Amino acid sequence: MALIHGGQLQLVAKQFNITPENWLDLSTGIAPLNYPIPEIPEESFKALPQSSNGLETAAKHYYDANSLLVTNGSQAIIKLLPTLWREQNPHSTTVYLPEQGYKEHALAWEMAGFTLCWYQDALPALTKISDHCVLVIINPNNPTGQLYCQSMLISYQEKLAKCSGLFVIDEAFIDVIKPSQSMTNTVNNYKNTLILRSFGKFFGLAGIRIGFLIAENNWCTKFKEHLGPWQVNGPAQFIAQKALADKHWQEQQQRKLKALSVSLRAILAENLPLEYITTISGTALFQSVYFKKGIDVESYSVALCQQGVYVRLTDDKQALRFGLAKDEQLERLANALAYVTNTTINELSDKCPSAIY
Ligand SMILES: Cc1ncc(COP(=O)(O)O)c(C=O)c1O
């Protein structure tokens, strides 16, 4: 089964008959400003990719981790993890997952035959964490932006360790959270805590496909064996090594993303039909707009597409997630939102009259 994600511009462009270059694509949470591609030595393209000490050292430093595995995106770990965990712990049957969140986690656990239990916002009570169970947290959550602080996570980590459970923390969007709430530096004391880090989002280079598992050495070795050789191509390794070590660029990126997310929020607040909206929440990499129950959010998103603005309709069709727009794209976004709000407002109110009052 294939899930629908943002970033399907070719498909959407065809559907709305607007050529891809004429779209404002805000359908992902990938930074719109990317780490500049350095000059890449020809050798990186020619030789089979080796595991690189330079990349590992830069990654350990950036992620504040003692042991990690480089993969071709954290998705590779998400997909394989349930099978490896089952092999290690055949008694494990239950996994707690966020009801809203990157759905590849749920798909992987479901396909491996686990029983899925959902939570949203509040984590399942500590008393519910029973022997051998798995807790998956996306921190901060995509698309809600919900962030759990380290001190709370530590109590779950301890409980899961005591009951031979597994703690999976997906930190794909945590790079922009300051002060950091990352749990990477705890993994050596907790052998069943696995942390996933995505390189593509903060560095704006999702296409090079690189990500990291941060976990105790045995887990890294096990994944390495199962994933096999040549996971990450040479040019991707070369770029990531430079980017992870470039503190100056990272600081600039933090400032720029923060400024762009503030502009995005302001434009959303000025141009969306606020009477139909409950919350706008997110991170410095995206903002999600939650509409009141009964509002036809899908129609609103179709109307935006007709203006050539592509955003992500959430799976429950209750919210729209907006990726960051660059400075020079903000005016187009504001105009499209104002137009769609003005032209659909009556339809939306017809569909849900009670929502206006
Ligand atoms: C929360 C979350 N985790 C993991 C991923 C996978 O990212 P990647 O495989 O590029 O590291 C995504 C992709 O959008 C995501 O949103």
C-alpha cells in the first residue's frame, strides 16, 4: 500500500492542468533554502560509496551522538524496524502511535502485524505502558507541531526500559527547535531507544536521500547488516559531511527559517477565513491550519490549487499544512489566499452555517 505525501507536484500539475514551473509548491516541510551544493570530486561519483569516517565524525558532532548509522533517509529505518524488533522481542504486540503524524510509521507496524493504539497530543498514560510495548513519538509532530519536552520523554524512556519495551523518537523536524529537546545524547544509557534524524528537511536537500539512526551500537550493527552495502551514494555523503560541519551556515539557516515562518504565520492570519479556523500551529519549517469541524477543507485546498498554490491537505482532511514560502513568494501566496477566501467564503458558510457564529 502506498501512502499519499506532499511533494507530488508532477501529479497535481497534471490534475489541474498547470505546468509544474507555474506552481508555488508549499506541500512539504522541507526548507525552501538549501545548503549550497559544493563542487563534488568526480571520484565520489565513480567509486562505490564507502562508509566515511569524515561523515560519521561530522554527524556525531552535529547530532551530539556517540553511535549512529548513516542511511538513505530515516524512512529506511521506519520501514525495517518492526521486523527487526519482532525478531528480537517476539512477545511484543502493541505499538502506540500519534493519531495525526507521518503515517509511514503506522503502515510499517501494521504490515508487520502489530496492534496499533492511537494517542493524540497527550501521550498514553505511563500506567498504560505495558510489558514489551512500543511507543512511537514524532517530536515535534508533523503536521501538528506538538513538542514534548525532554523531561517528559525521560519518564517514558525509563518506564519502557523497565518493561522491556521500545522507544522510537522521530526527530525529523527537531533541528529548528531551540533550546534543543533532542534525546540523542541519551541512547547509550537506554539500549531500546531509537532516534531518527532526517537530513533533508533542515538542510533543504531531501532529494539527496540521507538520514541517520541514532541508537546504541548493537542496533546500528543490526540495521547495517539488514540494509546491506552502498546505502548512501558518494555525492550525498560528500555534501552532507560539509553541511553538518558548517556551523556558520546552520546558524544563518536557523535565523532565516525563523523569519520565514513568522512571515508565513502573518500571511495566514491576514488572509485565511479566521472565523472557520481553530488553530494555526507548527514549527519553523511548516505551519498547519486547523479548520472547525464540518468545514470543507478539501474544497479550500482545491481552490488554492486552481490558483497554482499546492499545500498539503492532512489525511483527516481537517487541516492544511503550509511549507515555508521564500520572501519573493510571499506576495503570491497572500494574493492567492485572499482570492480563495473571498470566493469560497459563501460556499464554506453554506456547508457549515453554524461555524460562523
Ligand atoms: C516525521 C517524518 N519522519 C520521517 C520522514 C522521512 O524522511 P527522510 O526519509 O527523508 O529522512 C518524514 C518525511 O517527510 C517525516 O515527515
